[in-house]
Amino acid sequence: MTETKRAEYGGGSITEKKTLPDGKTLYRWRVYAVQPNGEGRRKAGSTKGTKRDAIREMANMRNEIERGGLPVNDDSATLTDLLEQWFSVKAGTVSARTMQIEREVSKLHILPRLGKIKVRAITAAVLQDFHTALATETTLQRSRKQIHVVLNQALNFACVRGYIITNPAKNVIVPQVISVQKAALEATDDTRAYTNEEATKLYAACMLDATPHAWAIALALQTGLRRGEVYGLAWANFSRTRPEEPLRVAIRQAITEHSGVAVVGPLKTKRSRRTLTLNRQACEVVEAARAWQEAQGGEWPFLFSERPDTMPRPGNSYRKLHVLQDRAEIRRLDMHSLRHTFASLAFEVGVPIEKLSQLLGHQSINVTQTVYVHLYQQAADSPSLRLRPVAVPDLDAVARRPIPPRANQYA
């Protein structure tokens, strides 16, 4: 009797053809999978034995197609081979900047120490010694977490590909990573954010400079946008229902630079996709950029391009930022500190942490609490109930009042 099962085997089917004279059953199967180059491929075969044997051969063939022909039981594959395969598969699912960071972390720290080790020889003990060595022999902090993420994902990929049965990275205790930002705050009591007075000076210097990079810096200060989000703003992202209403801007893309080439890519997280209502000074920045571009003539798809029909260059913002900081006679902080400044000043005017998390486009409110915990700890130390002002009696008169007689509880 012929029986066909499809969905149960994920991208394939098994058909029971006939029972052989020796009592075994002949199964015919077909499988479909996607190769590393993105092209789909179908393969068919037959198995003499049990249905479990047929399912096993289907899985082996699917794995072989997905890895581009590499045998499932390849004992010679090293961690270098594995990472190269993993990066080729992952490349189409994350931003180019993320791939650049992970490849650099791998090249600088993982491959020199572990690259020649065969995947099947990697154990939890090997990884534990590796992380311990990083903690004791290097000054790496944030990168250690990225290294663990890359290894964990690559070894999960190895499980799927059939190199190993379990992921040894799941049994590794990663030494605690000290937040560089937190350590700096504790050592210097510096929030890495400008005060209201410093921010005012910087904004004024930006508007007087009247150049695309200066306007980009001013808008970052007024909105808390990430640098890539600011430079990714296109005129198509702006809208206004009525002339008297403030501008609204939809954050939908980011521009980053890789090896000197500007690239339009996705936002950092899903919650980074948001729509903001611009305040009056932010609207002034946008209108100044619009007037300048109209005077120059030509097509300007992006808000902060330096020339018509070209993409903005975020990497050039640091040089302009330092010039403006010196001109305003304020501290030299980096571009990301403008985001911290926005958060600090927004907190000072009473913006709740839930709303602040939405404005900043954080993945969750926990991120906001972690990054800006110093602000909320300061508020908790001396909370203000903001009660309505009342008349306070003269303290000397209060002090001269006699102690009232004790009430007679039996009266």
C-alpha cells in the first residue's frame, strides 16, 4: 500500500513503495532545501529498511544541500571553516555594520586562538579557558560579550549542520564584563552628557555655522537620534497635516560607512522604527537645511547631503563636531553623547522613562534603565512630590507655642 507524508518531514515527502522479499520495506523520498547561494534544490532517493532510516537519509541530504555539499560527518572542519560558513549564511539577515563588527571580532580575537581547532574538538572546557585568558591577558570589556555571542551563534549553526550534537558554549560561564561607561561615571562623576548651558552653546554654534554637518549635529542634539538615523533622514520621511502643526518625521533607515563607502541599511532594532514630532528648534534645523538646498539647486533626496544627488557621509561629522565644540568652548564629547544629552535634558523636564524609551527607539525599557540608571538613581535619592505651594508659619512663633495639655481619656 502506498502512503505519502509531506508536511511532517519539513520540505520533503516519503512514499512507501513495496515490501521486499526479505521483509524490509522500500521507501522513496524527495527533499527540498536552499543552498548557501540562495538557490533552491530538489533531490530524490530511496531507502531500504525502516521509515526511521528513510527520515535519517532525508535529513542528511537536506543538510548536505544547505551546506553546499559538505558531508554531515566531516571531521576535518575547523572553527575557521565554521565561522566562514556561518558569516556567509548570516550576511543577508543583519546590517552590514553588524557583519563588519562580528568579522573584526572574529579576526582579531577568536581565530588567532581557536581558529585551527577542529569543531568536533571544541568543548566547554576549551571555551572556558579561552574566556578566562581574555579576561586575564587583555583589557577587553565590551568585546568579550560580542565574542561570546559570535561563538554561541556559530556553534548553534554547527549543531544544525550536524558537526556536533550539542553546543558547548551554552555550558560556559563568561567572566563578568565591566561596563566601561559605568566605570567612567564612577571614576569621574561625568555623565558624558552636556549640561543645559553647554547644549545651548553647542546648538547656537551649529546654527551659526549653517552647514549640513552642523545641522545634523543640531538635530541629533534636539531629537536623540543615533548618528546613522540622523544621516539616513530623507525628505520623504517628513510630513505635516496642517501648516500650523509641527513637523513629524518617520525613522525608517540608517546610513553607515564601511571602508569609506556610505551604505543605506536597516535600523538597529525593530523599535527603532518610530515616528517623532519635532520641537520648535528641531523644525528650525530642518527648515534651514531645506532653504540652503533650494538655494543650491539640484536634487537632494537626503536632508544632510553636502552635494546634490549624493549620499551623506556620517564619518565626516566628527571633524565638524570638534570644530563646533571648540568654538562653543565646551568639552569634547563624541557624537553619541548628544543622544545622552537629549535623554538627560528630557529627564530634567519630567519625561517619563517609558516615553523616553520610545523616543530613543530602545529595544525595551530595560535598556533605557540600564544606560541611564544614574539619572533615575539621582531622582530616587531626593524625590520631589511637586505639591502645591502652601503658606509656611513663622518658625519662632511655632517654637513659642506651649505644649497642649494631655486629653482626659475618661472625660
